[in-house]
Amino acid sequence: MQAQHLLALLAPGEPLSGERLAEQAGVTRAAIWKQIQALRSRGVPIEARGAAGYRLPWPLQMLDAKRIRAAVPAASRKRLGELEVHWELDSTSSELQRRGSGAADLSVVIAETQSAGRGRRGRTWLSPPGLNLYLSCLKRFDGGFAALSGLSLAVGVVLLRALKSLGIDEAGLKWPNDVLARGGKLAGILVELSGEYQGPCAAVIGIGLNLRLTEALRDQAGQPTCDLATLAPGELPDRNRVAAALITALAEGLTQFEREGFAGFVDDYAARDLLKEVPLRVQGAQGTLEGLGAGVDERGALLVQAADGLHRIDSADVSVRRA
């Protein structure tokens, strides 16, 4: 029995005995136990309820490409390339990169879990099965890399638009590519470019969005975190609905960025900038800079007002913390 099949059986949140699970899957109870342990080791909180059997503490929805595509409005759906949902990949972004020139514009790859999900500066992105959303989108641009300044910041604005469409409107943006809420990390964005510096190029935009985190996963993250289950005014939206909202916002927002660049997002970014007028400490290869956050410029560079004047931070390969 595959872990994917077992998680689908448990997804409704109702208890199922090991015997019943074994019957439905056509395997031994020992095989069920092995897969239960495998899912638990990946962060899935499967509970044991004695004779009642195993259950999840809440229902979850398995991701379904057909349901997601159907939930995207027709105008945005026409612009999409491939839309794929995989059980497990090393990384959704790596999968799109492997497609190279064969991938159509606005192709989207989603995975239920990742074995090597990655964040900024080489960090690992925790990717437990069935709980969150791990999505990458390919966008092709006719211009060169210089025209893509501020793209990761614009994607942050796009993500907030998607959340607002779901009734969630309290998250903010931390330069260069984090989405925070209630003091914890809600989502991360990683943009990777390929192609010609002055000619056609492509961006693979990876997004990890926390939908529901257990206490064990929060501890494992090693930093303050937040999830949509905490922020949602009612029940957590269906995971397929969340995916569709994000894809819709990406299709619209990336088309806007292609037309307007970061200039079309500056005001929206400023309205949710969590670093503006905040004492900051920026650490990187050039040393440490302390000053007051002064927003971002028209290219998306971080502005820091220090004692010796205004500094522009262009490289995302720095650590930005509250001083």
C-alpha cells in the first residue's frame, strides 16, 4: 500500500481500524502500520484511537488537478499551460526547471509533499504531505533579467491578493520574499531565473504556503510560524480552492508584471510593508548595516536610512532582522 492511498482513506477524518484499512487496501495490517509510521515521520498527525483505529484530527482534501483547474475563472484558465499535481517531488521548482524549453508559459506544478523543498539562501522548506501547499509556476518574459527587478516582491503582493479573495486579509510582507502574519512566517517565495541576460528569459516561481501546522512542525521549523487555519475567519478553505485562488492571482498578476513591471505593485507593496519605519539590522558579505526601514524603491531594492545616509540593498543574499 502506498502512503498516498492511505492518506486518502484517512482524509475524511473518520476513524478507521487497521483491519478495515487492510481490507480496503488489500494488504496486511503490518503493511498498514508501516505506512502509518512513514506518514507520521513526515509530519502527518495520525492519531491512534484504540479499537476505533486511526484517524486524522481534522478532515483534509487531497489535491486534484481537475478540480483546481475547474475552479480557476475561464479567462485565467485559458492562459494556463500545464497544471499537474504530484504526490511527491524533490521540489516543484526543480521539476519545472527540468522541463526546460518544453514547458509552456504559465505552467504550474504542485506536489502533496517534497523531499527536497528549498527556500531562500539554501534553507530547507518543510513539506509534510497533505497539510500545506507547495506550488511552482513558470513565467516566460521577452525582456532580459533587468526587466524582472522586483518580481519576488510583486509575487508577494499577488499572494496577498489570493488570500484576500479567500477572506484572509491580515498578512504582511517582509523583504525580499516572506509573507508573515501574527509575527510568524505564513509563506515563502523563491524566484529562480534562467535564459539570456538581455534577451528572452524565464522565471520559476516557487511558493510554499502554510495551511495547517501541528505543534511538532512549528517546533521543527525553528522560527515563528503561522498558518491559514489560524487566520481563516471560519473553516479552513478547501485546499483545492486555495490552490485555484493562488493560480488565478498568479495568472493575472504575472500578466500585469509583464506589462507594468514592479511599478504596478509599488503602492500595494508599501501598504503591507512590515519593515517600513522599523529599526533593522542587515547582515551580508559587506558587513552589518543598522538603520530604519525606509520602504523599497522602484526596482524593489530595500531602503535603509542609516546614520551616514540612505542605503539601497539590492542583493537578496542578506539577513534582515529587527534591530
